[in-house]
Amino acid sequence: MTQVNFISNPAQSLQGEIVVPGDKSISHRSIIFGAIAKGTTTITGFLDGEDCLATLKAFKAMGVKIEGPTAQKVVIHGVGKYGLLKPADVIDCGNSGTSMRLLAGLLAPQLFDSALSGDESLQKRPMERISNPLTQMGANIVTTQGRPPLTIHGGHSLTGITYEMPIDSAQVKSCLLLAGMYAKGKTTIIEKGVTRDHTEQMLSTFSYPLKISGNSITISSDGECLATDINVPGDISSAAFFIVAATIIPDSEIIIKNVGINPTRTGIIQILRQMGAKITVKNKRLSGKELVADLLVQSAPLVGIEIPTELVSLAIDEFPVIFIAAACAKGQTRLHGAKELRAKESDRIGTMVEGLLILGIEAEGFDDGVLIEGGVLQGGTVDSYNDHRIAMAFAIAGAVAGSPVTIKNCANVATSFPTFVKTANKLNLAIEEFRK
């Protein structure tokens, strides 16, 4: 198998205006709800990365007619809530935990059997967090020692439950909301903290009834999704790499257009501002139910902080590049309450600490976080362990390092940001991709 590596060279000031790919979370959900809606849904701005394409292919395998993606446009001819067909083969979710966990919730109440698998990385990720509550609802779902592949035996009627989330996870919440759309009675999910609410927004956009009261969400089978048009905003998780890059590279000023700034996703902006970043939110507007804006980012000196625990779930996917910002800040940055980072595409705490140490930064990992002492990044070779966000984070580190940084195993950048290198270099970053 061909190995994709990056070399990130020191860069001068960043200037320019970019658009980042469509939001991955919203792209996944637009396919799911479009497929089970009545009527035809048109999606524009769809992220045609490998993760979202895995979701799209899954629904094609279940008999849904889908056109595209062509120029980030997808047309879905919905089959209605009860129109999915038994797939002929195991559904391959690739590297996508979102695909697997959300599809499990949707497939659990179906009349047919199904199975979900994925790549080597996905097969290491914990799935009892969804199989346990689904089993409580009456599903027959079998994991492989708590991990993928999953086998789902259909034909089991589900009954709504009240479920207090033991961990903050939008994927688990979304899985149970999808199952609750088919269950007898009401399904109520109670969250401890705030997690991204794209599923709730999408249900509303597709006219499905939902009751939200404080930290509880209630859904029932009394509803139907009605087709609509979706315009997917730019993904703030992809924008994050350039927000940090423009902040830490002197004399930089960039604009990132049309970025989704859903309040459950803006932890990175709040954390970086506490560190001293100059991020201006301009031209706020609504795209459907989602808040969108243009971001003006100017370079600024950063200081280390104690990251507030209430912001952790609002920035959970952005921490790899936040750690790069911390490495460039004056003083210490400390994070706790982020144990979930251990169960992502890689152990993001261990992987980032390993790479930072190689690049000359003092860093210590805890079970649920890190301590990073700001310093001067050096060149070197680090391994992303096939984690797209680790790969892109260390590519940003190379821009401010004393000499080039080589990042190994970067192929999975294609799961979320296939045009990362091209977009980065448009802003005067100097990243090379090579294969061996």
C-alpha cells in the first residue's frame, strides 16, 4: 500500500482568502435524513471526503437512489422512513466512526439483518457506548469484544428509554435519536454537558418533531422526515488549522469564508481568544438552521491557559491543532476533562505528546488531558498514525518550526479535507505531499 507523507517547511506571513470544505458532521447527517425522507433532497456544499462518501455508499447499498456528488452537489431521492432495503454485503464505513455509530442507530430497528465494518483504525474504536443503550431499547446488536465489526439482527421492536449520557458524545446522542424515531413510546436523552447539535437541527430542517427542554431531548416514532434543500457551510474543524496557522505565523492576516459557527462547535474560537488570538467574526447569517460567518484571523502572541472544562466538548475535534497553538504560546497550557481524545482515530493525547516531544516541546500526557510548555518548535519526523487531524496539525507546526517537519502516514487526510495541501499553499504555507 502506498504511504502518503507530508513535508511542511517554514513559512512566511500568511495572506489571502479561502473557503474550506463543507462541514463533515452536517454532510453525514444530510445524507442520512435525506435518504429516509419523503421526496427529493438537494444538498449543496457537500463534503466529498472519504468519510462522508462511506455514508453515501451505505445508503446506495440500501436501495436509495443518489446522484452525485458532482461539484459538491448531491441529489437524494428519499425512500421514506420505512423504505430502506437489506444491503447485499457488509457495509464498509472506512475510517468513519460517525458513519458506523449513526448507521447502527438507524439499522437497529429495521426488519432486515445488517453488518457494519471499517478499516484497521475504526476497528479499534469503542462501540459498547452505542450497543449498550441500543440493547436496552430492545435491539439485537453484537460487537466484536466491544469494537467493530458490528452485527445487527433486524426484526426487533424497540421501546423508548430515558438515557442519561455517561460521556459527552454527539455520535452516541445521534445514534439514539435515530433509533428513537422507530421506537414505541418516547426516547429521552439527558446530556451532562453540551455537545454538537447538528442532528437536532437537521431533524427540525426535515420537519421531524423533537422536544428539547434544558439538557434533555425527547423524540418518538410519531413523525416523518420531509425532503428539503440543504446548503452545507464550511467546516470549522477544517478551518481550525488555518485559524491557528494565521495566529502563530507573524504578520499574517487571512479571511476564511462561509464557516459554520454553530455555538456547539465554537470552542476553538473561545479557547484561542482566551490565549490572545485575534479572531473577528464577520457577516453572521443563517444557512437553514445553521449559523454561518466569515472569519478574519490576524497574527497575535499567545499565552498558555488552563482550558476551561466546559469548552472541551465544544472543541473536541480541534485539540490536535490547539496543542500546536499551545506549543507556540508563552507559558503552560493545561487541559483536563478530555479523556474522549484517547478514543478517536488515534489516541490523540498520546500521539500529539509523542510528536511534540520529538519537535522539542515539553509536553506531558494525562489520562484525560495534557500539560504543554510553550517553546520553540524544531524540525523532525513525526507519525500521524493514520489520523487526519494529527497529520494536519503537525503540518501547521512545520510552518513555524526551525527546519522542515516530515509527517508520516497522511493518507487519511482525504477522509475530511482532500484539498488540504492545495488550500494551505494558497495562503503561502509550504507543504509538500509525497508518496512511497
